[in-house]
Amino acid sequence: MTGLPDRRYIGVAVGGFATFLNLYPPQAILPEIAHEFGVGVLQAGLTITTPLLAVACVAPFAGTISDRLGRKTLIVGAACLLAVPTLLVAAASGLDAMLLWRFVQGLMLPFMFTVCIAYIGDECLGADSIRAAGFYSVGTILGGFSGRMIVGVVSEFAGWRMGFVAIAVTSLLAAAFVGLVLPRETRFVPLRGGVHSAIDAYVEHLRTARLLATCAIGFGMLFINVGCYTYVNFYLAAPPFLLGPSQLGFVFGVYLVGAVTTGLASRLAVRIGRRSTLLLAVGVAAASLLLTLTSNLALVIAGLAGMSAGLFVVQSMSLGFIAATTRRAKSTAVGLYMTTFYIGGALGGLLPGLLWTRTGWPGVVALLLAMLTAMAAIGLHYWRPAANPRPAACRRPS
């Protein structure tokens, strides 16, 4: 493919942006939330865990619905509706209310990202599925950074509630953009046959070892990402760093490194394969995590940047692997992946906290390194190249 990027790539990238814009904003202001509502570290961390649990519950059903109804309408509709609970988060009178509306946010997110990945799997084949997944992953990276940065900066000057208002407005703008740019699907084939057909699709996926292995890798990826970026905020807000909300928001600028490396890794994967690229990315993430154990702020930020670079490459490779290897009911397969992915994220917001209270940041890092080791072992065994790869082709919209 030559010239400008396909409109499909741009559309799914902005869909990914809108999703992750809404998922992690509280991470930049966790110390502020803990202070305002008079709660501890673990309770404040529930503002991250709660929507992740909602996503894990809904993702497989979102996939099944999309496999019957289509792609673009669900993506745009969910992106528009997402602004409502986001505004209600801004108006929350206490932590319980905030958690309720964060949960509702999580219920809507699968109708965006699950369907975006299925759209990629339908419309692009072979090497182009790697490129499309790379665009999507870059969008998620930019969204993850922007959500945290916007809330962090706005809260410094106007309070964290106005930060969520800004997120809601940005979400509506992104929804309008996707509606205008993303072409309607041309290769989508609705899943027929009622409940039995849907159950058959799940049974087929659960019998596919390569898919289950990829789900395990996704579990580990988000476990590490959420565990690191939840508790590093308390690490950096304490001595000797003493960073404030806006400074913590800009620390997430390390996500932008991931946007660059994901694009490069997509081209690298075309040359050397997804498995080799995955193992390289895991190695970079592990080495970078060790840098965060220092008391030098520049080295900690460099470590976070390297870890993000590695993890987002892992995510891009995993999403592309599912799109390329699943033959039917792609949204259902992606929904299964996303369920395990976000269960990993939810546990990543809780289990490292148990170590944080006892051993501090070094204990959190040790747990995350163990998870990276397990991911590398799984990828090495299950991500062997297929004997008959699918042809590289991608249709442009007429």
C-alpha cells in the first residue's frame, strides 16, 4: 500500500484513542482522589480497577453483538454515549458514586475497542493486518497519554472534576471524527444461527491453543501496565521525588515513546515475524523496569519510557496475531482476548498493592518482572509461524 494511510487505519486509530482516553485518567490524580475522599492507596486504586472489571464482564458479549450487527455503528454510538458517565464521574459526591460511574464507563468501552479490532480483522489481511493493528495501537497509546495528561493538567488549575469534563468533550469530538472518516465495513459477514451458533464460536475459540496463549500474553501485558502506572504515582508523589498532579500527568508522556516504537515494530514484525518481535519487546520492558528502582528521576522516567515501548509492541503484536489467525467470529475472539486482558488489568490494580504496603516499589517491580518472564515463555512456545500464512492484501474503500 502506498501514499496516504487508508481511512480505515485512521478511523480505528481514533477509535482506539477515544477508548483509552477514558480508561485511565484517574491514575494521574490518585493522590488527589485519596486526599479528597479520605481513603487509602488501595481504595483510590479502585477507580482504575472498577472499569477494568466492567470491561472484562462485557467484552465477550460486545463481540457477539458485533458479529451479528456490524462494526462502525457500534463504534460511533458507544463513543458518543461514553460522554454521559464521564460527566457523571465529574459530578460524583463521593468515592462510591465515582466508582459506580467508572463502572458504567467500563460497560461501554468494549463496544469500541473490541469492534475496532474485529474491523481490522475483516478488512485487512496478512501484512496489512499488522500495519492496521499498529495504527490502532498508536491511537490507544496517544489516548492513554492524553487522558492522564488532560486530567492532570486541568486538575492543577481548575480541579479534577473539570478534568473529566474536558475528557467528555474530547470523547465527543473523537466520536464525530470516527463517524466521518471510518468507511463502513465491506467484508463483514453476520454470524447466524442464534444462541447455539454463538456458543459454538466460543467453544471453537476455547479449543484454539494459540488464541488462549495470546489471551494469556494480553493478561500479562495489562497486569504490568496497570500495576506499574498505578503505584508509580504514589512512588513519585513521595520523597525524594514529590511530584504534583500536573507533573504526574506529564510523566505519562513516556507513552509517546510507545507510539513511535509500535510503528517501527510493526515494520520489523513484517520482516522477522511476530514471535521474534514479541520476545525483543519483552526483553526491553524487563530491562527498563530495573531502571525505575533508582532514586534518580531522569532514570525512573527513562525506565518507564522503555517499559511502555516494550509493552505497547506486545499489545500490537497480540492484536494483530488474533486478527490474522482467527477465521470466523472475529469479534467473539477479540472479546475473549479482551476479557482476559482486562481481568489482568483489574488484578494489576490490586495484587501489586499488597506488595506495595509491605515492600514498597521494589516488591511491585519484582512481581512485574515475573509476569514478563511468563509472557516470554508463552510466546516462545505458542507463537510459532503458521505453515501457510494468509496472503497479504487489503481492499481500499471504493
